[in-house]
Amino acid sequence: MTAATDAAHGDLKGAALAGLSAIPSGHLHFSVAAGIGDDAEAWRAERLARPGRTLGPGEDLAKHVDGSDGLLASLGRDGMLDLYIKTGPKTPRGGQMFDEPLKAYGPNVNGIRGTWNGGGDLSDNFDSFKAGLKSGLTPERAAREATFTGHMAENSGFTKVAVIATL
């Protein structure tokens, strides 16, 4: 776990999605920046989803947040959806949380960007990806067939896979 992702294990209330950044080990990671200050409620009211409308690029979605558990989603200007999903005792199952941003962003989603790290309690996709590689799958097949994100993306109609970087 890197210092940039340690925030993902803290309280996510009022958190903002910081995006993707490269790290020296050669893979990409998704970081969550907590602590947006005293204006957290105003920020949330302005930026987060309002019922009854389709979200667009640059808008964030936060649901089922309980400590470090819950769903955070952000749609990039390129239409790629970045997700932070961590199930817990007070959240729905992962599949439901995966589907919620697809419904919220609707036709604005051009694809799903899976960004995985090894280690810590958010390493399931990364560990599954490595196991797929070890079993002889190509990186693209391992990403699509061996991971939760790959399965969910494929079930949602996103079937083309591009692996940008691996360890």
C-alpha cells in the first residue's frame, strides 16, 4: 500500500476522487484524497449526484459510505468510469455497487477503468489478475476473465480490454 492510497482506509465522508497517478513500481493506482476541509457539505451538495438526472464527466458519485466502505465513482472527460468499491457490513454487495454508477452516468460511460494495487484490503482484483497470469492467461484475458471488475464490465457490455501497465 502506498501513502497515497492509505487515505482509502480512513473515513470517506466528504472524500474527493483524486484520479490516477503513476507510481515507480510500474502500475497505476487509484487514490482517494480525504479531508477537503470545512466546506465538505457544500462541496458534496455541488458535486455529487442529485436524484433524477444523468451525471456527466467530472461529476462524482458517493453512496453507501461507512468509514472506508462504500462506493465512490468518477467519470473522466474521456467517458472512462473510475470506481472505488469496498464492501462492508452496512453496504450492498459489490455487484449492486458496480451497477449503481453505470445507471447514474448512463450513456456517458464509454468504458470502465480498472486500477489495481497489490497488498492491503483492496487487492482482490490485483491478486485475481496475477493468478490469471500465473494460470497462463494473457494480460487482457486475465483482466477480463479473472477479476471482479472484468466480469462486471463484461456483463455490462464492455468487452474490449486494454492492459496499460503491469508489474
